[in-house]
Amino acid sequence: MSESRIALVTGASRGIGAAIAARLARDHYVVGTATSQTGAQAIAEQLGDLGQGIVMRVDDDASVAAAFEHLARGCGMPAVVVNNAGIARDNLLLRMKPEEWQSVIDTNLGGLYRVVKPCLRAMMKARWGRVVNLSSVVARMGNPGQSNYVASKAGVEGFTRALAAEVGARGITVNAIAPGFIETDMTAHLNDEQVTQMLRRIPLGRMGSSDDVAEVVAFLVSDGAGYVTGETISVNGGLLMS
């Protein structure tokens, strides 16, 4: 694989995104995004000479446009895009505020439109590209109190299949990854009883790690995965078998 290929990883300052950025930096020049300058600096320090951190709010048109202008003037447009940035604003639908619904949809689903579209022209010209979108096991399981999050992640999987059909003839693959229960900041608030109940449902008997997800991303963006597209790969320890 050519080392000149640039990989863009959104939400790369911590958790799964940081692990993905670190893993892809073995084979690519990585541009990781964060919502703040502090987060961007943390990415830059983690990647060193192997990449850089930039500020990009995927829910904001102007922020995304500014980030891509920066890339166009500098290292160039990415051939690999990993859409990891996402938020949760949990609440029962009966109590859910309009902004709790809209912020999750704008970030988790609208962010894909804003980030992927500017990258497609260069990928199509090169007749090579990789897009990987982060979904979630709850897109198929459902989860009470997360109708906004679940809807956004189900949309991610539909977006993935539609775009894969559009750009496949140009050598561009588009896939999704649906992690299960992964040890991150988002799961750190769970108490011991909740963790125990969760582990009973997982055949492998453990929570996943960010590196478990990162390794699957690394495969999907490689030349070796050139005949895999439009798929959602589950990384959940067997929690949801289909």
C-alpha cells in the first residue's frame, strides 16, 4: 500500500477514534479531528510525525468546509475516511427535547454527508477509496432511552449500503462497523452489576477493546478488502448473532 495515502479519522482524540488513528498511522498519514483545539493538539502529540490533529465539528457546515480547505492547502485530500465522531443524548422519547433529538441526528448521521461528500471527487478520479462508518450494535437491537442514537446508527448503515452502490464502479468501498460493548469513556459509568449482566449476554465473556475495533477498520481500508463493500461488520463478541 502506498504510504502517500491520507486517512481522515473523525473523533480521534480519545477512545475508539484514538485507537483507530494510532493503528492506521502504521500504514497511512493520519489526519485526526477533534471538536476543540485542545483535542486536536492531543491527537498531534499522539501521532507525532505520522499525522496531525485538526479542529472539525462534523455537525457544522462551516467547520467542515474550513477543515477541508486546510487539508487541500496542506497534505491533500484523504483517500481513506473513517467516520467515528458521534454523540449520545439519552432520554425516553416522551421526555426527549427537540435539541436532544436533532443534535444526535446532525452529528451521527448528518456528519457523514458533510465529511464524505467533499472526499468523493478525488477518490473517483483516483479510482480508489475507502470509507468506513461507525455504527453500533443497538442499530439492530434497539435500546430504550436511545431512540435518537439508535435511529442515527440505523441511518448510518442505510447510508453505507446506498453509497456503496453508487461508487463501487470507481473502486471505492464503503462499509460500516457495528461495535458492541466496548471499554470506553461512554461505558466507564456502568456499575459492577450492569457490567456483570452485560457480560452474561456476550459469548466471548468480555467487553471489547478499542483495539478490537481498530484492527477491523485497518482491514477494511486495506487493499486486501477490495472486494468487501456495502457491509456492516459486527464487532460485539457474539452479543448479536445474525
